[in-house]
Amino acid sequence: MFRPVVKELARRSGYRCRAVSLCELRGLASPVEKFRFENVTFVQIIPLHFRPSSSTGRQTGKAGSQVLRRWIRRAGWRVLLDRPLRAWLAAPPELVVLPNDAAFPYDRIVQQLHARGIPFVLVQEGIRFPLPAGNGQEVYGRGGAAAIAAWGEGSAAYFRQQGVPEERIHLTGNPRFDTVLTADWRSQAEQLKQEYHLGRRLLLFLSNPIDDQGFCTTQEKLALARRFVTELASLFDDPEFHLVIKLHGRESVEDFQAVLGSLPFSARITVLSRAPLYPLFRLARAAVVMASTVGLEALLFGLPLGILEIPGTGFVYDYVSGDAAQGLSWNAPLVDQVRALLAREVERGPAIAAYLARHLATCDRSTDRIVDLVGQLVEGHCETNPK
């Protein structure tokens, strides 16, 4: 999401950028090569893999697990992050751009910025909705950003509810979507189809870490996925039907394969993690999500969208209430609902067009809007704090 913003800042005269990576903290490798631009310095805060993978966490729902998690975060901050981040801030930037102000370790970074009088811009990283009470997370958007780059009016309403002043909310869209609809994904789609032997009638189930969000434990999420797939058994009577389960980067392929591998039709279930998402949209007849930003992306690609009900919670976000998606309820035969979803025409009618317009202020100029906002704030900060 930040690469096009950094690239454009580097292109404009007068800016020198430091791209700071925390990827290794999540078990991921820093994308050094993708940020090799003139006037950009790449800072890798942790020069090693702190975690063996991005999907090693487990949510048990037990109080002891939450206490242990908080202890690990405190230790990780003191041992791995505090000193290098202080060194990074020793030459204070005019402005910092962050994707999060609430989740660890961004909450502590925000504290450091406030202590030094360094303003920051919060660039929205995903759809926003209230999380379950007692999940131990701070509220996204309340960190005191000088400005928030919100995707659209739908997100702006969320930030207003969090008490963010109107003048700090700017509708920018998401840089990730600036070129997504103009790119040609056909070649990659055909490669995936051949590599995984996908049928012509493909359903895409897009999972996400609802366990981390506090909606359930990890085992409950896996049981929910197995229950969903089991309910679709009769769809596999069609030899062309194939189910692809695309995981979030923080989820484990092995976990899903373990709970689905014993099903009699498991040969036509493909669990993917690193595979590119957009070519899969080109192959799919429909998509199903639980509580994820990728629902918006599926709608952008014109896919019929189903929202799987989370037991005890219902339909998360406003996909269903906003008439953009079909709710998949456990109170009726799920297979019939999914069959109807697959039979829908791929189109973007007035209701979906209006929904996308509410949630995405633009789909082609977001990078410029964010860079312009950054420029305004840097200029204002320099005028207020002359060297």
C-alpha cells in the first residue's frame, strides 16, 4: 500500500524519505528491493527473523494467553525495538506516515512521536468496524494523528465516531487500488489455473484472522471453516467445481489442511497463502468473506459476494446491510445459499456502484491525494518549527 506513495514522494523534488520496515517482527522478510528509489533510505529495524513465520500465533481465549501475549510484547519492545527506533528518531523527521496507531508496536511508536512533538499521518490500512468488547485492543484512529487518510465517506463516519475532528479526516481512497482495475491479470490467472488444476466453476473463500480480532479462538475459526466446507459437499458432485481458500498472511496453511484434509472431496480444495489475489478474482465465479477488506476488492472485480455469518456476532461490517453482498446464514441450508450466489450474474449494478463510491473516494488518484496531504503537513510543520 505504501510503495506507490513512497515512489511518488521520491519522484517529487524536495523530499528525502526513510522507509522503515517492521516486517521481521511479523515473521516476514522486508521488501528491500521494492523500495530502491532515489532519495529513499530503507531502514530494516530488526535484521533477523524474530518469528519463524507470520502464522505462528494461536488465540485460545484464555486469560493466561492474553497475559502471556502482553508480556511477550513488552519484552519484544524492550529487547528488539526500543533502541533501534530511538536511533531512527535521533534525526527527527518532519512527519511520519503510519498504517496503524493502535496495534502493537504502533501504539508505542505513537507514544514516542508525541513525546518528541513529531506529527504523523494515519493512512487507513483496512476496513474499519467495532471489534468485540474485551479483545484487549486499543481503538484504531484515536492515536492523535495530525491527519487521517480515509478510504471514503464510510470510513470517515467511523473515525468521527471515534472522536476524530472533522478537519483531520481526508478522503483519499487507497493507493493499492489505483492501478488494480487497469492491470491485465489474465496471464497470471491462467498460470494459477494450470498450476493448481482449477475447475471452471471456482468458489473463492477468503479467510482472515477473526481470532486475532477477538471474534473467536483459533480452533473455533478452524472449526467454522470446516463446517462451511462440509455444508457445501453436494457442490462437489459437479466435477468442474473447485474451492480455493485464500488465507491472510497471518494464517497457517498447515492448520487449514489439517482440518480439511480428511474430507472426501479434499482433492478439489486448494489452500493458498502466498498466491496473488487478483488473478484468483479473474478465475472465480463468486467470493465469500467473513470480516475482511478483500470483500471490497472482490466487489471491485465484479464478483458476487457472500458474507459468512460469524456465530454469536452475525454479519460483520456493512456489506450485507449496504446491499452489496448476500448474507450466508446458518439458519438455512448453506449449500442452497452458496448455489444461488454462484448463479448470480457478474455485474456491478447501481446498489454496488453506490456502495463502492461510499467506501472508496477514488480508485485511480489515491496516491496523489495522500502525497499532496503529506506535502501540506510537512510544509505546515516546517513553518511552525523553523530549523
